[in-house]
Amino acid sequence: MRRLQVIEKIGSIRAAPTLRTPAAESRATRDPRRPKPKKPIETIGGATGLALTIAIAAGVAHAQRGATTPRAPAAPTASAYSGPRTPDRKPDLNGIWQVLGTAHWNVEAHSASEGVPAGFSVVEGGTIPYQPWALARRNENFQNRLMADPLRKCYMPGVPRATYLPFPFEITQTPNHIGIAYEFAHATRTIFLDGTPHLEDLDFWMGDARGKWEGETLVVDTVSLGDKTWFDEAGNFHSDALKVVERFTPMDAGHINYEATIDDAKVFTRPWKLSLIIYRRLEKNVELLDYECAEHLYEKLFKSRGGKP
């Protein structure tokens, strides 16, 4: 109220030059040479200025009482990733990483047993959608897992199993390709980002990988994986029709959300997906060490002697 009283006084002062006293009006009437007074334009301008000033003052007082002017919602940020980037502005995945979990033993939920920790399923929906014959085959694999698991024969782990083995792996990233070196048995992968097509009619233990960036996510399409690898130690398997689409989405500088979509119409009733978190190894002087798998060497040396040294 005090502010409005001051404003009203200011408006009155602006309009004052147009006011006349009775004596002045009398002198103007008696002097025929004095021109007649014109319409007080200043009064109109003063009134307009007063109204504008009052409106501004009302807005200030409204804000001082705690009211806020409605605002449009903030536009979403282009990316939630705020970690380091490479010179070509892609998320920087260079470094040594490792999955912490029990998927290597069984990607489905399982209880603890000798040498195997209990774990939750990493499969979307909980269970793998096997065809009936394939489920019976998986159960048979499970019964014979201690001898039949391909890793016990020192074979390459394949994809996606190499990602969640209980061993670290190192990513080396360039604009045209990404290399992944695994500590287990010196396994490696090269993911080509240059748009070249897949090779035809060839099988590789670690597959033939082609990748691309979708925003902040590295999407890797891997084929030609053969049928000699398992998904885990529990006997979950696939055929030579396996196709895997992996998505590496960095959450921050130290975590990657990993998803793998499995497509194999010979074994499963539909495609299915597993997901887990990959952690960056931050120990001082961390590096990949040697893990030599010598099963083939032992077999070559001792099989002819009946398995005896």
C-alpha cells in the first residue's frame, strides 16, 4: 500500500502542469490576447504512465507474496551419460571391465551347490523359452556338465558368455573398430564399425561382429557363432543358427548396462534377452593377467598313455 501511495503522488506530480488556479483562469479570461488553453496532453500521458507503473508494482507485490509465474517444463536433456568421451565424441569405453554375478554358472535362477554360488536369473521373464526337445537336451547337458561344458575342454567361451565369465576383459576403442581382449584363454573379438558386411559361410568361436552407435549405445550384431559353445556351465546351449545382438549402454564412467538378445529358431520358441551390469576395474595398476587353459596339451601328452603321466 505504501508503494502504491508513492506511485499515486508521482502521477499527481506529472499531471500538475495542466492545473490552473482560479486567479490564473480569471486573468486568462480578461486578456483577449492570451490564447485559449489546449487539451492537456500531459494528463493523458501521465495517466498512461501511472497505469503502467501500477501494473508493474502489482506484479512486484504479487511476486513478493510468494506467487510464481507458471513456466514451461524444461526440455529433456539430449543424453543422461555424463562420463568421459573419445575425440569423436562417443562414450569412452576404453579400459578393463568385469561382470560381478553368477551368470557364468547359470543364467537362470539357481540354488547354491558345491563350488557354485546361488544367483538370480538374468533372463528377461526368468526362464529361457526352449522348444520341448531342446529343454530335454539342456537337462541332459546339466547332468553331464562337469565333463561336457566346452570351457572344460579349453574351447573359446563364445558370445555372450565371454562377457560374464568370472574374468576381466579389456576394451580398446577406435572410430572404426573396437577390440575386446579377454583374460580367459587369450580370447579376443574385433567389432567392425565401418559398415562392412558380415562374412559368409564361416564359423568362429567368438563370431563375426559388426557394430554401430545408436546415440550413446554401442549395438553389436554377431553371427557365425557355430554350435560348440554354451551360455553357461548349466548346459544352456544353442545351434549354429544363433544370432546375438548386444547393447552396451554406459550409465556413467564406471558402469555399463549390458543387454544381449538371443535369436535361434532351431532351439527356442522365440527370441529372448539377458541383461546385467558391467563394472569398470579401478584397482591401481590393474591389467589382464595370463590364464592358460592346457586341456588340449594334457590330452595330447597323456591320452596315448592311458591318461597317465
